[in-house]
Amino acid sequence: MTENAPDPPLHFGNLIGAYADTIRTSDFKANLVVLFVAIMMGPIVAYRDNYPSFLPLPIVLSPFLIAFLCLLLCVYPRYPRRGTRNFIVVRRPRKQDFVFSAEEQVNLEQLKRRCAILSQILYWKTLFLKTSISICLATLAIVFALLIHALL
């Protein structure tokens, strides 16, 4: 059972496209979670009189602020400068920045490097997004339990 070897530039190009789409989806999810956290904080602040006396409002809201920080880090673009000459992220690009190189080996190395950079960006975005969602859901469950206990 022999199979043709995939074309490396095509393979890494497809990976880069998939990483870029997933990064955009992760940013969209982070924006939705920011909206969810903002909506959740309203009722939590409204019932501040029902919390136990040893829990002041800043302590109750601190997990949500940590979640906001994680979401901010998730949405913040991180494109490190690691020697890639055709992966340019600048405000005002010039024509000289986009010089084409006909050497396939150089282009393949740049595709591999770009794939690794996008993979690392996606890893950190996913980690911060999962952390913020976990913090929000756990805090929401704890606050709900405290409110039920206070009302009974």
C-alpha cells in the first residue's frame, strides 16, 4: 500500500490556513465570553447584600476580573519577530518588505516557521480561553450556591 508523499509547501500552506481560521474562531469565542461575563456580573452585583458578611464585593468579583484578563490576553494579537522575512506584521508596509524568493527550500523553511508560530499562538489562545471559561463557570456555580444558602 504505497501512497504518494504530500507536497510539503501545499501541506504547510493548508496547515497555516487551518491555524488562521481556528485563531479567528477563537477570537470570536473570546468576544462572546466577554459578553457573557459582562451580563453575569450585573445580577451578581445586584445581590451583593445577600452574600455572607465575610465576602466583600471585590472578593466576589475578583474571579471575573481574572477571567477578563485571560480573555484580554486571548484576544491580544501575538506575532513574535522570529526571523521570518515574509511574515510581516507592520502598520505601514513598504514595497521592499515583500520581496519574492524563488528558492523552494527557503520558502519551505519559512512555511514551517510560520506554521510553528501560528501553532504557538493558537495554543496560548486556547489555554487562556479555557481558563477564563472554567473560572467563570466555577465562580457562577459558587455564587449561585451562596445565594441559595442566603435565601434559605
